[in-house]
Amino acid sequence: MGEKKQLIYRQPGEGAIDFAKDFTDGLTQPQALFVITDLLAGKLHDISDKRIKRCDWCGYLYRDKTKPNSAKTCCRPCKYAKDNHAKAIKKADKALAKPKSSAKDSMYTYYAGHLEYPYYISEHYMLKRAHSYETPFAPDKLALIDAAKQRGYKRKGNATPTDGSDKVHVRGIRHKHSYGEVEVSQLESDYFERTYSERHLKMERWRAQQFKCSKKMHI
């Protein structure tokens, strides 16, 4: 036989209060105290009634009003409190089984930034962290980089002119050519009649009219 579950009473829920009202309506406070004591002991309600249960959260008796008779708590707040309590226990057990960090890990990442001369305890972690912000260069390139900074050199983009002019050169377009005069041409009056059929022109006129009348234009 399994161990009997320990009964814990908490703040009564709405379902437990409604169930107790059926036995305490019209009674004074001293009289209701004796009735509630007998009610908690199971002396007043019908034991064979399967819809009368004990709430898994607040611990008081209530009547299950659900159709499948599968409720475990007397009301919704008790259900939320029970679920949150179960999540908290699960989270605590997980943290106990797999702790996030230990004293060794904290010493590995410790940085004494409050001192006048801050430092890392772990040199390996210091180099690993600094590599994310400062990319190291080969020793033979340091002198070239320093000389370029003294000359004021800045890396130029692909479209930046290198001949001292203000023109921007785009790769793939020839720039050494002369522009001709602008020629104006007009369509002949019967161009569309000769090119398209009457049915096609009628359809295009209808589409233009619908496009003009529509409130929302799709391009």
C-alpha cells in the first residue's frame, strides 16, 4: 500500500466556498464553524457522490461541475497556482541536478574591473575574449599598418575616383564617349490600329477604365 498523501490546506478557492455555502447559509459564525469542521471531516456530504472531490491545491471539498467529471481543482485560480507550483519544483530540481555554474567557472571568467589596474585571473579567457574585439595581425604587418596610418591612408571603395576628380566610376560602364543630340520622335496616328487588332484595343481600353475606377491600384 502506498503512503497516504499529506493534506495541506491553503486559501479556499471559489468552488470550495460555493460548496460550503450550501451547508452554512443562514447560520451565525459560531454555528458555521462547527458545520465547517464536520464538513472537512467528511461527515455531512454523501461519500458515494463521485462529483464531490477534494481540491488538489487548496485542499477543501468542492463539487465538480464539468461534464466529464475530470477536474482536479475547484476553480481556475487554483489550477493556475497548482501549475505554477509544479513548474517551480521542476525548475528547482533541474537546477539542483545540473547547476549552471560552479566556483571554478566563475573564477575562469572573473574580471577585477573595480581595481585601478584591472586584470583577468585566467589568461586563456582574456585572450579568448580579446580576440572577439581585436583581430591580431602578423608582426611583419604591424610596421606597414603604422606607416599607412601616419600617411593618412584610408581604404577606398570601388566607386571612389583615384584620379583626383569628383567623378564616380562605376564598373562595367564606359565613360569615355561623347553624347549626341537628343532626338524627339512621335508615333504615327494610326500606329496602334496597324499594330494591334480591334479586340486587343477594346480590351486595353476596358482595363484602363477599370484601373482608373479602382480604389486600390496594383502595379
